[in-house]
Amino acid sequence: MKKFVVLLSFLSLFLISAVILSYVLISFNFLNLKNKIYENFPNIELRKYVFKKESFIEQFQNDYNVKFLPYTQFEELSFSKKKIIFSEEYYNNKNQKISISYKSYGSFYIDIYKNDLILTDYQGEIYLVSNLSEKINSDLEIIKPTIVKTNLEVDRVLDTLIYKNKIFVSFKKKVNDCNTINISYANLESDTLLFEKLFSSEECKEDGAPGRMQFYIRNNEEGLLMSTADGTHNKPSMNAQRDNSVYGKILFIPFETSKKILYFSKGHRVVQGLYTDLKMVISTEHGPRGGDEINIINENGNYGWPLASLGEKYDFKYGQKNISYIKDHKVNNFSEPIFSFIEGIGISEIIKLPKNFSIFYDNHFILSSLNGRSIYFLKFDDQFTKILTLEKVFVHNRIRDLKYFNKSRTLVLALEENGELGFLKKK
């Protein structure tokens, strides 16, 4: 009995010591523990007792009625992640450059072809994940895709698109020490993807880049819409307003290469998402410090950059007396964004949800974000003049790209921080 009491006393002392030590280590933020807990557990009661700072408690209370996975306001979802094993170069390239268009993460893009998933990493390597339905429903935590043989040579990929049986890739390529913007395509029915040129710009810029693509028909002519960007963080280029420059535009590029490209719209900063149903076009665009935009794109529209923005420069300081950009688009004959995230979410891709995903999200779009690490369910009015609802769902991952796999009724997310695929569906 005495031994039992001694043992119980020892265990109690050990537990009390462990709690006190943990409290001290967290309080003094040893090894950044406090920040890690705060970032990884954004909605737990423990915050109230560990942090004890009024600002933290206020932030905790500010999460009132915000839902966290696996829940949205109206659905219980299933969310799983699977690690992708990319090529060795994907992990070892030290030449990534932080720019206006992307950060130094291992970006990759996703496309669905029949029952397979096509991945394209930022260096132009293309991978096949066969039988996607099986992968989604399996217990596998790691997916090792097949590397597809290609003749593609790029400096950096900025988007991919599958239309019919062809894959299109937009990319930067340095020519005579100057970056050009390009689109190449290949037939997916071949064992080796032999890419051909659709478009290559004569104009080149060190800080210029291509961007998102969508199939489009203009005046009965088939082609692609492609966005372009130019400039650095606090040094925006005026090319977005110049009619003789391909940069800062959305271009219409005909499939018939003998036809000239069209400057569809101008005044764009960095388009990270592009959607069209052939009747209307939606873009999602990075603002500077805040001011990420959702725009309804009209042909010949001018969206104001770099003269107008609801954001500010990155070196903004509280108390400064001058604004960096014009705030009233209409007065200055620019097209206004239909919505702007003043807080800046690192806006990325936008797609439309089909009806079979959920009766509660009929006629909704899904918007993804990078720094915001969230997806947003949003609904426009019938005329696309305003946004009726906007619901944030925190995913805790940078989402570069997303697609909907109709066969499994699943949203597929490109989670770029750790090179993972996310699968989100109704439970």
C-alpha cells in the first residue's frame, strides 16, 4: 500500500511538473510554440487560457458562427489529403524567384481528363494519376503518379487547360535574356506529349508573365482567353494601360494561328482565376496590399490597374496622409470590381459548382485562396451585378488550383505548400 501511495505521489508530481513546464515554455514562446499552437488550432477553448491576451480572446470570439471543416453552414463534408511524390527536381530547384505572380512554393496545376488526373508542376513536368475515383476513395496517404514523356521546355508554368483531347500550357521562357509569354499544346492521346506552339509574344519583359487560360468563342471564332501580368510589388508597370503592350491584359488568342490576337480587356494586375461559360467572363485578381478583386470582364473593358485599386502599396503606414491609388473606378471611366476583399486573401482560382454537389449550394461558385488558406462559396445575382452570399471555409492550406470531378462529386484542390492533393466532398 505504501509503495502504491509513493508511486501515485510521484506520478502526480510528474504530471504537475509537466503542466507547469508546458505552461512556462508556451508563455515564453520557446521554440515558437505559442505561435505554432495559435496557427494550428484557430478555434479551441484552450486559447482563452493559454494566451490570456485580450486581443487573442477577441479574435477567438470573432469566430462566432464561422464554421471549420468538416462543416460548412449547411453541409457536413469529408476532407482528406494525399501527398504527391513529384520528380526530384520539383523539390531541389533553388532558382525559384519570388515575384508578383507567385511565391517560392512548389506550385502545380490540376486537370481532369476522362477518369484520370493530370498534374503539371511549375517546371513543366507532367504527371498522370490514373483512375482518380479509386485514389479518392482509397486509404492511401501517398500518391506516386506516372511521369509523362514530353518535349516541353519552360522556365515557369503559370497555368494548364484541357480542351477536348488537348492540353494547353501557359509559361514563361527566356529568349536572349528576356522573358517571353507562351502557350503550347499537345494531344493527350499520345504516349509522348509532343508540344506545338500556339502563341509566343514578340514583346518580352523581365517581370512579365502569362497566367490563366479558358476556352472562348468570339464572333464564331474559337480560341483561348489568357491573362498576363507585369511589374513588381511596389513598382507597377504602366503596360497594363498601354494599348500596344501584351502585358496587364486578358488576350483572346485564336486557334487559327494566322489570325491576330485581340486585346480583350486591360488594366489587370495579376489574374489568378478565370472562368467563362462562353456568355460571360469572370476573373479573380490580386490587389496590392489588400484589394483582391472579383471582376466581370467585358470586351474592351479597362479595370484600372495600376491607376485604380481599393488596396494600397505594400509599404503602407498607418497615419499616412496620401492614398496610393484612385479609389473611385467609375468616375475615372474604369470598370469597378463586383467585389473586393479589402483584407487581401491571396485570391486564386474560381469555378462553378454543378447542381449535384449540394442542394444548399445550387448555382454557387467556389473561390480559392493562397494566403487566406480558405475556400469561399459564393453566389451572384441572376444578372451578375452583385454577390448575394459569400461563405468562408478555412482549409489551412494554400490552394493554387481546383477542379470538380463530377464522377465522384468531389472538389480536387492543389495544396501547394506540401505538394498535396485535397479531396472535398459531401459526407
